[in-house]
Amino acid sequence: MFRALVLENRDGAVSATVQPLDESRLPAGDVRVAVEYSTLNYKDGLIVNGAGGLVKNYPHVPGIDFAGTVIESRHPAWHAGDKVILTGWRVGEAQWGGYAQQAQVNGNWLVPLPAALDARQAMAIGTAGLTAMLAVMALQAHAITPAAGEVLVTGAAGGVGSVATAVLARRGFNVVASTGRADAHDFLRKLGATTIIDRSAFAEPARRPLESERWAACIDAVGGNTLARVLAQTRYGGSVAAVGLAGGSRLEHTVMPFILRGVSLLGIDSVMCPMAQRLAAWSRLQAELPLEQLDAMSVDATLDELPRLAQAIVAGQVRGRVVVDVNR
């Protein structure tokens, strides 16, 4: 038996409770893992709240990330005792996930825990941190360097934004952090942001398809009108990495930034990301993300606290990263 956060759907109303489950109920998979830690992402918040139609089959165990130790394996790459991480592959959405003391998955989805990280630190990074590093890698692949100018991070107080801010600052970029939370300013400065601007600066629709050039690049976790305004303000040859849609999925814009300023809009996906990119991103995360800042941006939680925290993250009330100790 093991404990898990179980979602049940009764006539369209989704409830979340911690329950004991038998291991015979685990989904199909060739690797069984004793989960040590998971984490809370925006998508987890939607799933636990029954929003977005992301889960089709109930009862369901959510949690799109986990880190732990292999219990048993029929996969040639993994053996009992191996330390592993899982992020993405629609685990926690289409298949039972990491909000449980055990998980069973396809071994092809796992990556080894980097030597410089423990399981808790890996989940303080999680999908949000992996996505942030993939965005940084995409910007650098498009020749964005610290000398290029200011790099904007929107939704900077959130999981993706906070890791992106810390990584960019560590590499010498001039980071401008956008947030609607006044209580996050000191937090963002400690992560390395040189300038903080209120998200209201991007609230109004653009009056022109091209505005005054400011941003050399941007990592945008908001989408919607914020993304449209950022594109209109991006400098010639700049790049914008789109990683989220907390502000809406619809993009109202013209092609002007792309054909008159050579701006690149880069889509970042960590769910189905190829394994080579995953491994490269995790290698860079363990080397480039200051662990003291990782500790500063993360807080601990239990399975029992997740329903409340899931509501908070969807409402934009969670700062940084939430690490879930599934054994508490």
C-alpha cells in the first residue's frame, strides 16, 4: 500500500483527497519508482482543480514531475537503486503521476538524477526549471548574448520566471523582471534582476504593430496581450521564447515584427522534448543554477496541502517553486 492524492469526478465536480492505494492499481509501465519528491506547476494546479479538460479518465493521480529511486525495472537502462527524474510525457495528465509514494512509467521517459543534485533539489527545479533552461538555450542558439541588451522575463515571480531570472543573471544578462506582485520585488532582485517593471505595462493592447524597440530578447510565461506587446517592442534581430499562457492563449498581432525587424518567436515545449535536449538542459541546470538561490526560491509542502496550493497557483498567488514531500 502507498499514499496518493487521488482525483475523483462526480457529475463534473472534481475532488482531491489523500488515499491509500494498492500497488496493483498502478498503471502499465516497465519501471516502478519509490517517489521521494514531486513539485507544483501551473498545469498541476489546473489538473487538481479539474480545469482545462486535461484529465479524461478518473480516478486519477496527478503530478507531472517526480524524483525518486527505482524499486524494480524490466527496462534495460534502469536497475533497482537508480536515482531518476521524470518530467513531462503527459504523466500526471494522461497517466497517473507523481503525487504518490509510488509511480510506474515507461523507462524511456526517465532521466538520471544529475550527480550534483539531490531529489529535493531536482524537484525544486522540475518542469518549470527545465522549461526555463530550454528557453535560455533557445535564445542562445539564436545568438542572444549579454552584450545584446536587456532581456525581459514576464511572469517572473512564478516557477519558470524565477528560474529563468536566476540562470540569465548568472550568465551575465541584464534581466528585466515583469511581475504584478509588489511583494516579489526583493525576491527577484536577489535572484539577479536588475530592473523590475509592473505587468500592467503590457496590459493595454498595442496601438501600433511596431512600438519603440527595447528588448533584445524575452522569456514570456504569460502569453496573450503581454506577448503581443513584447513582440511589438523587441529590437531588430531579437528573439522571444514563448513558454506559457497564464494570461491567455490567443495572440492578436501582425507579422510586422517578423518581417520588418527580423524578430523570432520561439516555441518552447518541455512535455515531449527530445531526450538529447532534456539531458543537455539538466546538465546545464546542475552547473549554472546557483543552489543557494534554488533554496531561496523554493518552499516545502505535503500531499495534504496540495488542494489548497493548487488553487493558489492558478490564482497567481504562489511565488517561486513548491516542493512536495510525498512521504510526509
